[in-house]
Amino acid sequence: MSRELKYRPEIDGLRTIAILGVIIFHLKPDLLKGGFLGVDVFFVISGFLITTIIYKQIREQRFSFWAFWKRRFKRLYPALAITVAVTLVIGTLILPYPERGALPLQAIGALFSFSNILLWKTTGGYWDSASENISLLHTWSLSVEEQFYVCIPIFLFLCYSRFKSHVKKLFFALFFLSLISCVVFTDIRQSATFYLLPTRMWELLLGGLFAIYKPNLNAVFRTTYSVTAIHLIAISLILASYLLIEDGENFPGFYPLFPCIGTFLLLSLRDHRSIVTRLLSTNFFVYIGKLSYSLYLWHWPIIVYANYFTPSPDIIGLLLVTFGVSALSYHFIEQPLRSHVKHPLVCLAVGASTVAICFLGLFALPRAPMLKELGNFSDPIALTRGWEYEATEKILDMDFSPIASSPSPKIVVVGSSHARVICKPIDMFAQANGYDFISLATSSIAITTSAPLPQRPDALEINNRRFELVKEIKPDIIIVAGKWTSEFSTGEDMTLVVKNKLEELASFTDRMFVLGQVPLVDLPQTHKDTMRRFIVSLSLRGEPIRLNPSPKVFKANEILKAAIAMLNTEKIVYIDPTDLLITKDGYVRVFEDEAFLYSDYHHLNDFGATVLFKALLYPRLIENKPIQTKSNKAVQATSLRAAPDL
């Protein structure tokens, strides 16, 4: 702690409360749902310490921007640079696309303090399932603090120079404006509110309020008993927040107020005889608090990479590794370099060299070397799934009259994203065989959609319009696909609903093919929604890639088949993809000739769609093809030869 402040061991103890909350949350979210609020405790502590130092020096007219920023740089940068370097090296070896390609830019964001802005712009949010694979995700909070260290000295210096008598009012006004912005904008721009300094700095400013106003709370609470009571209330606010507040779309809002107020009370009321102060000042709490920065830096990359190396990491083992690495980092990197590196440019040069070397490694090694056995798994093509055929905008804006009046026969694909992924090979077939092809596939919107959806308020309008367009186009062939497990899991009998919708579509065409749902991979809880990470963990351990199918798909497909049977018409043909995509041993078939077939745990990629098309749809479509010219036949031959290379 700076010589400007008398050392308070209970502050290190409070850091322990903060870092343990974060680590437990990241290791076992169900155990401590609000443990992520430890970051907010850190914010208040940092704001208190930094504002105290800056304001005291400014008032004594001895503040130096260069000296302040150099101290902060030497305190934070060496351990950060080493952590980023190790994270980059391991990531280059084991990460598949797209995590591997994104890592160097994330490293630069961490080293140059714009990680929070980068993550805001490039992720779906802190709690997005894909964020679990971002090994430098946690550096967002470090960037917020570092941006605060740049802005707050300038703000205080200008206020004291120009508006000396109003410094306290201006500081409080900034705090209040940031707090109100946080509460208001959470509902409007949740991700930006979570990540960005203007809406999060009120937490640092709350700690700074004590440094600016210096309220003598000990004059109000004069006895040890009264101080202890307030301390117990304060620590209860923090711990209750850890237990009761959950992540989600309503955070941050006003929720961080609870742990932040608890932290503020612990900082502003001092009495070494308080039970809470004595507990936080014990050797255990103080030592863990001193390790807290290294613990924060290392714990998340260790957790992320552990999930790549093993399907079920041992929590005790992770804790031991995290504390061991963090202790080494504190004693041999953080402390020595903080004391012995005289010029901060040395650290900056090391960081820049690290990023440059890893960029070279990334481009020199087109695939992660440790994933060679997985074929094209780590290539961008493995994640394709017909995005160019998303029809939402066209359905709302496009005039389909010219297509409807065209004399050419027509193929229309209808359904959700599961319909969109099969569009590419169907489109190629259509071009080669004289058909007009129209995609009416829309993400998340099934043919049974009958109300607006939380993520798609226009869902009902789009689905209704889609049926109108099919009626207008009168296609020769309709192909329907969807995630039937979702449509049949609403808690009500959807068989008749599906039957009626299929019957309506069939009335607009001569031939309709209904595709059953492709097998959905049943993942362990530790890798929920992260199939690719699970496959990497199996490969790195040398285990066979055996992925179990979800039994829900078999049940949904049976219901779909029964609904079609109720219609009792040869016009509608049901096509079941499960036999094609389930191995003889009962596992999901995710590889074909060393090429990956799935984009995620329930969507095929472009290559998988081609395999399905050639095996199941092409033989049926070719029976319905129109009379061809010689030129059409030539195009068809070329197209089918090219299909396996999609």
C-alpha cells in the first residue's frame, strides 16, 4: 500500500472476501450465484485507495501525473503481461476456431486497457455461453480500473485548479450521474452498461467519496459494540449479495449497491477491536488478500483451459493449481518486478514482444497443433451453417411477386435455423435443375410460432407473412425443417398444431418433404452448450470422440411422424435423418472422412448439410425434377461434382 496511507490489514482481508467470491462463482456458479460481485468489492476498495492518494497530493500541490501513472503501471503491468503471454502460448496450441483467432486481439485489449470495450463489441455479453471459452474475459474489469486511473486524476486536478471550492460537489455529481446512468441504461443497453466505465465508475467513486468527504463516522458510532454491529451488517450485505443476487439481463442496475455499500461501511468505520476487523486482519485473510491480484489474473485462464484439457476438471485440483501459480506469480513476478524495474517501458516492450511473437505463431500454425487429429474441426468452415440464407429481412421487405409469376418450377425451404442450414445444397440443386429457389428460413421462428418471442418480438408477424408468401408463390416443392424438440416441449399437445400447419403448407404445393430433427448432442453439465470444447477435451486426453444423442430428438421425431401420418396423404413425405447421423454403436456421427459435420451441438454445418442432402433429399428431389435442356444437364453434373467440397 502507498506510503500516503497507513497500512490497514483488514483491507487485504476484504480483498480476500472479494477474490474468493469471484473464484467460487467461476468454479461452481450454482454454489455462489452472486460471487461475481466480488469484482464490485474490488472496485470500491480501489476507488478509495486511489482517490485518497491523488486528492491528498493534489491538495498539497505535489501531484505528478507521470509519477502516479508510472506507479500504477509497475504495480499492474508485469504480472498482467506474463499472464497474457502464457495464456496466448497455450491458446495457440489448443484452441480451435474462432477462439484461437480472437485471442491475439483480446490479448492486445488486455495489455492496452480496452478489453472491456472490445468484449462489449465482440461478444453477446458477459453471461453469453460463448464467453465461457474466452480465456481473457476477466480482464474487462482491469481495463475499467485502468481507464479510471487515467481519468480520475485529470478530473480531480482540473476541479481543484478551476473550481477549488466545489470539488466535493462535482465529485458527488459525477458519482450520482454514473449511478443513475447504470440503473437507467441496464434496461436499454445491458451489455454496454455492464462493460463500460461511465456506467460502472460510480462503484470506484463510492470508495472515493470517503476520501473526498472524510466523514467521521467513528464520532457517531463511538463504542466497539456499535462499530462491530455496523461491520456485521456490512459483511452480511456482501455475503448475502453473493448468495441471493444472480446473473442475468437485469444486471448491473442497482444490484451492485448492496456489496458496494457493505464495502464502503467496512472501509469508513475503523476499530481494530471489532470482531470483523480482527477476523479480516488474521494472517490467512491478509495473505490471500495480498495474492488477490495474481489470483484474479490467473484463475480464469486456468479454469477455461482446464475445461479444454478434461471434460470434468477436479475443483480441488483447480484450486490448488490456481493458488500455487498465483503464489509464484506474486513472489517471483509481481513483487520483484514492481520493485526492481525502474522504467515502465521495459514492461511495455516485453508485452509488445509477447503479442508480436504470438501473432507470428498464429499465422505460422494455421491450425492448433494439438488438434491435428480432428481434421478440419478448427477451421472456419466447420462453423458455417447457411447464414446467407437467413430470410427474416426478405420476408419483411421483399416483393416476391416476380418470383411467383416466373414460369420456372420452384423449391421453397420453410422453417427455423434448422431449415436454413440445409439451404445451400438445395440451392445448388435448384440452379442445376431449372428450379427457382426461395429460402423462407428464419432463426428461432418455427412454423408453429403463434406469438411474439422474447428474443424475436416480430416472430408472429414473420411467420404469418411467411405462410402468405408460400400461398402466393405456390411452389412445386416445399421442404420443411425445424428444431422439433423445442416445438414439442411447450407443455401442451402440439401434435395437432403441427399437423394443421403442415396441412396448410401442403395445400399450396404438389410435393412436400418434412425433415425430422438431426440428432442433438447430449453434453455433460460441465460442458452444456459447448460441444466443441468437449470434443477438444476428449481429443487432448486421447479418448475416442463418442457423443451421446439426446433421447428427446427420437421422441420429437416420432411425434412429428405421427402428425404426418394423421394427414394420410402421399403428398407429404417424412424424412428421418437419425439413421444417417447415428453410428452403429449409438453415438452421434460428427465426422465424415475427417471432416466435421456439426456447427454446434444441434446444427449441422455446410458440409454436414451436403452429406444429409446427398443421402436423403437428392434421391427424392431428382424424382420430381422438371424436363431439362442440355445446358441444364451440364450444369447439374458440374454442381453435383462440386457438392462434396462445400
